[in-house]
Amino acid sequence: MIAISGLILAVASMSLIKALDGSETLVMGVGTAFMVVTAAIVLISKALSLPRPRMVSDLKGKVALVTGASRGIGKGIAIGLGQAQATVYITGRSEKALKEAAAEVDAAGGKGIAVVCDHSNDGSIKKLFEKIAREQPGGLDILVHNAYAGVAAIFNSDKLKFWERGGEWWDTINNVGLRSHFITSQHAIPLMLKGADKDHPRLIVVVSSVAGSISLFDVAYGVGKAAKDKLAKDMAWQLEEHNIAAVSLWPGAVKTEYVQDSILSADQGASGSSLGSSSGAMFSRGETPLYSGFAVAALARDKKVMSLTGKTLITEDVGERYNFREADGTKPNNFRSIKSNLVHMPGVARFVPRWIKVPKWVLAVMFNKF
């Protein structure tokens, strides 16, 4: 009965938002009933939730690697781990930008180690891990896959269909990203096996996005994100017996430096971005890169993180599990939130509590391929 009610809630809510297109009166008429059903689902879900976290106070003595961390989400994650006092290796292609990011990790309370690495080159990845192995006899505790070279191509792309592009487009979008994550994992696992046990689990985080389950931006982009989610899930399957957790992390719309410069601070007509004003509105309500850093640091501090292995996690849900917010005390939007999806109906949105969300199992049903 609960399952049926929840499914009706999710489908009906989304249908009304689309179909009524601004007709607030009718939405308010049925909204109360939906909220009552959702409240019951939330209470029952909490009763059946995952084991409570068991947190260590900090990550002092822990060694992390964050790929693609000279800016954007990767830099935010590195700084978040630094705030938890971890030693953080950060990679990228710009030595200057890496040194600046490493200094910010130091300033946050950790130790930043900048390593120039071209993740499109397998030999460069190998040298990275040879360096870590020499310098860290205790191995590697945390691996964050964030390196990605397709951002500029996606944001500045023309609107060609996938069959109108050359084969090199696939490599542009997925070589540094999906492929490099696989190669990096192969090198990282032997270092992560050292010292991993039930009381000291290791953690792999694959930064992905909701584009792995919905059509967004481009075919190659979506396939790559879906494959990243699958990479995390299948690594978890083989690594669970070794006490290494692997999760996929979905940040929301993130206000990275690139987004700030190319979308939020520039006039859409002159910026060259093909994503349009709707993306500008989406990113304007987005989260900061540091919020992902708080999420990864919280996961790494949880001795019960193995209970999450193989799962796809949304940053805002991680924030609720571990009770953290943005640095300024605000909560970013959660795409599961009914309130967030009513942004164009402010009269209705103000009566809808933030905690009313589409249940995760409903998303699983909606995203299922069968």
C-alpha cells in the first residue's frame, strides 16, 4: 500500500507540475493530500533506513588522491578533505593551478601535494602511483575519481546530433573520465588493500551525475555518466570482501569557476554556451564545489561506510545523513525535492516543506530500463 501511494505521489506531482504549467490553485487543492502521504512514507523510510553513521573525529593520518583537482568540484573535494586534516594528493595538467590548490588544502588544515598528471596518458598515471607508493608506505585510504576533460566541449558545443559528429567526440568526452577512472583504479587498488579492515575501511568515490539516468546534454556524455555509476557498483561487488567501499556521487548543479565565468557571469547571447537560459537558472540555484568536499570527507570519516558500498549517492542526501550544510549555513537544492521543482510556482512552493521528496525507490523505478 505504501509503495502504491508513493508511486502515485511521485508520478502525480510531476505530472501536475508539467500539465498545469502555472495553475497554482488546483495544485494547492491536491497538494495537501500528497504531503500527508509523503509524510507517512518519510517516517516509515526513516524507520527502515541504513545503519547510523559511526564517525571518527577527523582524517588525520589518512592519505587521499583526488584526480582533476586543480579547480572545480575536484578542488572543492580536496579542500573538504583538507579541512578534515587529510593528506591529499591532487592531480591535473597545470602546475601553477595545482600548487595554488595545494596551498588552499594546506590552509584548510590538511597537507596538499600537487602532482602534474595527464590522465589521458597511461604512463603518466603509472608514475603517479609509483610516487604515492614511495611516499606512503601505509598505502592509500581514499580515492576520488573526478578528472574530466569534456566540460568545455559540452558547454561550448554546437547542437549536432551524435551521428553528425566524428568518432573523436567519444574520446573527447570519455577518455579522461570514464577510461582514465578504470586505469587509475587498477593502479590504486593494490595500495588501498594495505591495512583495510572492518574498522578501517577504504573509500572510492566516482564523481558522476544524474545524466547517467536521464538524457542530458549529449549521448556520449550520458553514456559516460551511466558507465561511471556502473563502474562504482561493479567495483563494490569485487571489493566488498576487502573492506573497500565504492560509491558513485551525484552533485547537483555545481557553481564551478567555469560555470561562474561561462554561464552565470556572462550574457547568454554572448557567452558562446549552447546550453541556454534554463541552464543558467538551474546553476544559479546550485551548490558550491566545497559541498561535494564536505560529502566526501563525511563518507571517509564514517566507519560504517561499507553499508553504502555500491550505491549512488546524491550530495544533498549525504548532507542530510551526516548533518552538514554549505559553508554559509544554507542548504542547496535537492533535485528530489518537490519544492525545488516548483521554482516556477512560487505561490505553491512556499507552502511545501523542503523535506518532501520523491522517494529514492521511485527514482529507481522511473530510471529502470525494463
